[in-house]
Amino acid sequence: MMFDSPFRPGWWIKNRHMQTIWGAVFRSLPRLPQMRRMRLELNDGDFIDVDIHERAGAESVLILHGLEGSIDSHYMRGIVSTLAKSGKQVAVMHFRGCSGESNRLLSSYHSGISDDLQLVIELLTDRKISVDYLVGFSLGGNVLLKWLGENHQKHSVRAAAAVSVPMLLNECANAIDQGFSKVYSGRLLKTLKEKTRQKKQVFNGAVSLDMNEIKKLNSFWEFDHKVTAPLHGFNGASDYYSKASSRQFLKSISIPTLIIHAKDDPFMNEKVIPEADELSSSVQFELSANGGHVGFVSGRWPWRAEYYLERRISTFIDDYAKS
């Protein structure tokens, strides 16, 4: 089901770029609840760090961050704080290399790495931690939707929510390298290239690019074609985008799933938005004219800003918790 979102931006923040940057630049970030870091050791010799706010007997929500994000990202702090206050046990899955410490392998993570989500769910289950709900933002939302569409068996997930998802990665790679959006791509590529430089120092022979070539990678397509794809077993950027994009999996999702998306998202264009017949009967696709990328900021005044995503996702989860 596809429907119009009730979200309306504040009169002072209708611009899509202001929606996108407001939380990171201007928001006084909420305090995180007490959390414990749990390191999950993997059979391939690597590790994934999960931060968890434990609450005995409570239902558990596992949250996935976006590209180069972490628990300290503004949107993550907001949703973790909100869900913890609502009485949930909350866990944050850090993708490999995103928890403040480089991962051990040459490869790290990408937009379609749903196998790692499966591993985390299994390892948490082994530790008697159920995953009742999933929430994903941007890249994390793409991983989440792909995992849902793959219909993994033997899990406890009851419902899921995904926000600002790059459902067609090729279109997103084009859109984020145009106009003002190049500011976002420039900042993200800077951190990705620095991580690649560090990998080059540790795995010198396995990284074919020299440092000058890495510095010259100035678009997402170039970076994904020369770095992401070969390091993760894809035959170039086009092959990676084709296999990792989540839109092709929406029809196969079988548990209640809320997708929140803004038409004016500066990280992508409207071509990523699916048609209604591409959605399974379990998917609720909430489409807004405004909201930017993981923004959705409202409120009568800037000093009393309201954050729609946190309230909407918490309410959505509570509806299933009560059923």
C-alpha cells in the first residue's frame, strides 16, 4: 500500500537541504540511555560491534545506521533515545569498520550486505537476545529491505521500518553527484577514501590502487567501481548496484514493514520510488513531498523543532507490540 504522509515541514525549514542538515548541525542531541558494547566474533575472523540498552523482559529493536554512520549519528541518537523511553530494549548494529575501530578484513560493508544482518540476528539469538523489530536508515534501510525480501527463516522479527532508502543505487549514485548534493558526496567520499588509504597500508598487495588514484576518486560511481565492487566480489559498479539495490525485493517482503520516503531527498531522485504494484501486501509505503534525507523536521519554531521520524517509528512499533 502506498499513501501520502501526514508529515508537514515547519514553515521555517521547507528547503530539502535544510531538512537534511538540520539534525546534524543545529539539533541539541538527546542523551543516550545506558548502553553496553557487545563484540560479536565472526567465523571469517572479523567482528561486528553491537551497542545495547538492556531491559529485562522488554521487546527488542535492532537499528541499522546509514553510510559511515554510527550510534553517534544524530538520527541514531534520536531514535535510540525515543525507543528506550518507550520501554524497549534497543540495540544498534555497527557495520564493519563503523564502530570507531577498523575491522580486521580487507572487505568491510556495502549497501547490500544482508548476510551480516543475518549473522547478527543469529548471534544475538544465541545470546538469548531476540530481535522483535528492525529499523534501518538510508544504507541500513536498504540492507534491511533486502534482508526482508530474501525471506530468511527462523527469526523473531515481527515488524520493520526503513527511512530514506536508496532503493535504486545507480540512480542515487547519479543524483548525489549533482548540484549542491555534491557537498554530501564529498564529505562521505572523504571518509571512505581515508578508510581505503588505511586498508592500503595494512593490505598493500591486495589493494590494486595507489594512493594518487584513490585521491582522484571524486564520484560515488568511481569509488564503487574501483573500490567497493572489487573488494566485495562484484564485477564493477553496475553489477554491484544491480544486485544490492533493495527495490527488487519489495514484492517478497512478508512481515509488516513501514517505508518512509521524501520526494525531495537530495541523496536520490524520484526514479527510486517504486510503483504500487511493486510492493507486497505487507509493505506500507509512506511518501512525503518534503523531508529531505533522514530529516522530517517540523514544529512551529526553530527552537522548538519536532522530529517526526522518531514519533512515527515508535508509534508504528507500539501498534504491533500491543497486537
